[in-house]
Amino acid sequence: MIIPSENKGTVLYVEDNIDNRTLVRRILLSEDYTLIEAVNAAECLKVLEHTKPDLILMDINMPGINGFETTRR
């Protein structure tokens, strides 16, 4: 999901926990960042095929492919 704003920059946030995503979404949008959310490594890698965010925040302990392996890819 892409949530545009006035754009201080674009952040890709990869997190499988809905509560964590909600908290970070509120913070980043209140600071006028554009937010792209992914719920797992597969979504993250798909987003990165066509988008180059300024920053990636990623959960390390995701089911399936963890954050370390996703970063390596």
C-alpha cells in the first residue's frame, strides 16, 4: 500500500505485525513522509522491482524469508 504525502522522502516499511505497522504509519505520515508498506519479504522485493525508496525499515523476524535474507537479496 502506498500512502502519499507532502514528501520529505519515501519510506518502505516491511512489517508483518499490524500493530507495529499502524504505529509507524501514524508517526511517518505525521512527519510528511510518503509511506510504502509491505507485510513480508516477497512483497518487499516486488515493491523494489519498480520503486526506489529513500529508506527501508524492515522487521528482522518475519515468517518465511527473514529480514537479513531479504536485505541480502
